[in-house]
Amino acid sequence: NQIEFIQTANIPGTDDEKPEITEKQRKKLNIEETKKSLPIYKFKKDLIQAIKDHQILIIEGETGSGKTTQIPQYLYEAGFTDNDKRIGCTQPRRVAAMSVAARVAEEMSVKLGNEVGYSIRFEDCTSERTIIKYMTDGTLHREFLSEPDLQSYSVMIVDEAHERTLHTDILFGLVKDVIRFRPDLKLLISSATLDAQKFSEFFDDAPIFRIPGRRFPVDIYYTKAPEADYIDACVVSILQIHVTQPLGDILVFLTGQEEIETCNELLQERVRRLGSQIKELIILPVYSNLPTDMQAKIFEPTPPNARKVVLATNIAETSLTIDNIIYVIDPGFCKQNNFNSRTGMESLVVVPISKASANQRAGRAGRVAAGKCFRLYTAWAYKSELDDNTVPEIQRINLGNAVLMLKALGINDLIHFDFLDPPPHETLVLALEQLYALGALNHKGELTKLGRRMAEFPLDPLMAKMLLASEKYKCSEEIASIAAMLSVNSAIFYRPKDKLVLADTARKNFFVHGGDHLALLNIYNQWANTDFSTNWCYENYIQHRSMRRARDVRDQLVGLMQRVEMEIVSNPTETVNIRKAITAGYFYHIARLSKGHYRTVKHNQTVMIHPNSSLFEELPRWVLYHELVFTTKEFMRQVTEIESKWLLEVAPHYYQDRELEDSTNKKLPKTLGKTNSELKNY
Ligand code: ADP
Ligand code: MG
């Protein structure tokens, strides 16, 4: 079966420079040659001068022009670190921070973690010697807590600013404030596309430094009819390109690890069946949980007479540049964390991308030669179904975490915080209410002692609260393991296609009474009892890598628990207390079974237990869920059975007796009443 594509559009190139594909593909350029071949190289001197002349500079350049990897090195060469201060560079994505740091360390011939390092949540690969530090925007956000004036930095680069993640948006306001009393600190805002003007205006009309990109024309193809199954359509398109088109690598945009793995398996299988009828096809996945050595593979040059196909998440849209991509396959979707401020419900959803995103993706095909982009949707869908731009995260996600951090930084007046684009008022109020219900804020909207301790954890407030509550319930060891396991939850089980039954049986063997959180604990404990054995993981269809990560995360959480002077206690036989501690954090995520359906307690939304849950067949009356994932329905993932009376115990100012009665009449939820309006003043 084939997919019929129609070409209707073309993104023109920028100039008529000769394609570099042949030269670049034939030989691996050495590092010096590569650095010199980047568009930014010609502007090195001017750029450094502009940075010397201005405290704030907006830098705009096409993806791949060398902003992220080169600018910190130029600054280092120009002496910006001579004063024993560092150059910091933020990235919205963990993988990008790690991968770029590795690349720069290589370019500078230093060991990663020494002069060049990175710092991401739960992983700090820097040292005293580090002068170029890549980090996620969330990590810098946290650094403000211990170093509000960024004293250890001489230059801060807020990179990939166009991504407009929540953390980046909040950083804008924070750094804008810092530079007023740090005249010696340079601030660079670097962005791939059109937002430069907006950034400039926000930063008091800071000058814009434009790096003209090199871009070759890209032909755009659309499907003639909508594709029902885009993963299958990807596989078909990849093979179609492979068989009919000249050599050149393919980049495919999928929404997440699961999709990438499915696509990978399907593709491997078909390639195997085709055998020697086709040229070699090297399939490489990229997503954020991928181990570093696997990530590095995507940058290796493709051998002659073979074709590389990279199956990537949104990360390859602008954060990572993979050379020699000639073909892009774009199904038109990405995964988004969406928050409904009306219902207070948050869920992960696969949504159509914006036109701006679609064009960024297409642009990936024209970096080294004329390319082609195959969109797995119709031209009509592009025109009438895609929004022009992606809505910035701050306007569509839960702000609980951000508000807690800002409060911890002493910023009390959130309504008047300097936002590039302000969040919706009701989302802000909801976050304040949530923090109040969790006990992190008092009725005046001030941080409580509990709130201060919660802010020490680089976690969602609900999870931070769960950890802190474990002290009271004497199960901090267990809750630390559960929190660590939840932090890696999507990738714990290994399900090879040819051993699905065995794998699922192995998974079910871990089920215990009480629900999925306890099953996760069971897995962790069993593994710990084998002295963290790799073999045990293989035998039980558990991903060893994820477990190792869980162990690292756990170690750090325990460290933080000690830092806030929690008593680390354990009671391995008591599961009610463990579940109560979880409820103390997640009492917002409660659903009740009534007339055969689960509905959330506060908003009466219909939700279902995920088929992978240990409670899928048990259907307890009251359940707590870790997260909602929307696929065909709203599914609760990681579900635990609770008793309704616990809610009154752990969240007395959020729940009241009457709404927890086992009657089926819908009762009005208790509102925060006066407190609610009081909170609005903050
Ligand atoms: P920009 O930030 O402007 O998008 P980058 O500095 O990220 O550009 O990329 C410049 C070049 O560095 C690209 O050609 C890219 O392929 C290369 N590069 C980036 N990271 C790596 C890596 N880990 N390994 C090899 N090459 C890399
Ligand atoms: Mg970059």
C-alpha cells in the first residue's frame, strides 16, 4: 500500500549557495572545519562586540546556525569567564542540555562535567571548574532560590526562547529584574524565529542581533486524503521515500516515546521482510528518556549507500539539529500538557501542531540541500485546522509549581509580576487555591512553613506534599521510592512485540492489594532486594535503565528530605499509612464509582481506569489517580484505592463530610468562600 501525496507548496530558500550535502556526507568534517562552516561563524567578532556594547541582546537565527553550541565558546574565548564567573545557557529540554553540553565539551576537548557541564533535574554534571554550564530552564529557576542575583554568572543565555515554556517565560521576568542591580551581568535571549521583536520590546527595546541563515528550498507535500493511523502512515511513507527517492536522511516527528517505539518496531519488521531488496536503513529513535550513548548516535554521519531515519519527538523541531536531513515526515501532532482552569483538571493530550510548528518542522529538511517535507494531512487541514501559533505554556498549564517557586522567591504580588504574556487570571487564582488547600499558603496568600519545605523539592506541589506528609505517616522510605518510580513511570515495563503475553504476565505478578502505587513500590523493593540486579530486570520485563534512574532520583529525594530535616522512617508492613500519605498530596485527584462510572469528586467529570492498571477489573468505590491521560477517553493512570474518610483527615479544608457521603445526589463542593476572594488580592 502506498500513500498518495500532492505537492502544493514550497518554502523558498534564502540564497543560491551550493548545497553542502555531497561534501558533508562524503567525509566527516573535523571539528574545526565544522565550527567554521556554521552560519554564526562569520559574525563572531560583531556578535562579541554587540555583547560588549549592550547589557541585553536578543539574538535571532535559524535553527542550526550555531547559537547554542558556539556562543558560549565565543564568550569564553573573549574572556567573559576570566573573572571566575560562569556562562550559563538554559534549554527548555533535558536532552538538549545534555546533548549540547556533550558536543561543546568535545569541541573544546575537555571532559564533560569539568569546564563544560550540564545540570538538569535530578542530575548535576558540573564541578567547581565548570565555566560553561548548560541547564534546563527549570534548573535555573530553582537556582534563583539559592542565588537570587545569579552572582556566579557573568553571562546568562536564555536559549530557545521561542519555545515559550512556562519556566522560560517566568525566567524572562526574573532575569529582567536581576540585570537592574547586576550591571556587570550580560543577558542574551536567543530565539529561532519571529518572536525577536516581542522579546526586544519586553526587554526595554534591547537591540536584536540577526544571524542570517542559509536555507534551501523545501517542497511541501500533503496527503490527498486524511490518514486514519498516522504511525502506520509514517512507516509506509518512510519506505516509500526509501525506495523511490535519492539518498538523504529522513526525520520523522512523533509525539512521544511510546509512539516512537511502536513505529520503530513496525519499521524494523517491514525492513526485515524486505531483506536485501532495499538499501540499508538505519533507524534511530530520539526522545528525552533515551540514554546518552544512544542519543549520540543520531549525530554520527550516515555510511555511504545507506539512509538514516530519525524518529524524534518535538525535540528535533528546534532544540537539536541533525545534519543532512533531506526529508521530513510530519504527521502534524505533538503531546501537550493541558490544563482546564474551569475544571482544574490537567491531562496529557495529543493535539494538532500549529502552522508555525509545521513550518519549523518542514524547515529541518532544507538545511544542507533542497529538501522535501511530507505532511500526513491534507492541504485543507493545514489551512483550516491548524492554529497559526502555539499558545505559550503559561497560558495553558497548571501554575501550581510556578506559583510556589515565585512565592518562595518572595514574589508575593503575582498579578503584577512582569509576564511577557500574562497567564489567565483564573489559572493563577486556581493555583493559589490549590496551594492553600495543600497547606503551602496561609489565608493571606503567604508561604507557610510547609510551603517553604515543599519549595525545596524540584517536584510538582502535589508530589512534594506527599513526600512531606510521609513523615507524619511514618513511611518516608516507601514514599520516596514511590515518588521516584512515578518520576520515571512511562518507561518501567519492557514489552517486546513478540513476547507481549510473557511481559504482561510479568507485569501482573507485581500487582498487590491497594493499587498501582503499591505495585510500583513492590517493584522497587524487589529490585533493591536483589541488590539492584540487572538480570532480575531482564527476567521480569523491567527496563533496567529506568530502574537505575529511579534509584538515582530516590537518592536525591532522600537527600532533600534530610535537608528539610524530615525524619526518614519506614514501616514496610503498613499500607494504609502509605496510601494516606499519597492521599495527603493527591487529594485533588480523586474519583468515585457511581452507577458503573468513575467521576471526579469535585467536578463530576467522567474518567476511566487505564487498562494497564492493577485496579482495572477491581473497580473500587474510591480511587486516587496520579495523572490523567487523554487518548480516546480520559484515562486515570497509576490508580490507588482509598477510603473516603481519609480525605477528611488529610484535607479538612478542602473536603467536607457531606460531599463524601455515599449518596448519588450531586452535592455542591465546598468553596473556599471568603478565602477565595481574599486570595485574589495576592
Ligand atoms: P542553533 O542553536 O543555532 O540551532 P546549534 O549550535 O545547536 O545551532 O547547532 C550547530 C551545529 O552543531 C549543528 O550542525 C548541529 O548538528 C551540531 N551539533 C549540535 N549538537 C551536536 C552533537 N551532540 N553532536 C554532533 N553535532 C552536534
Ligand atoms: Mg539551539
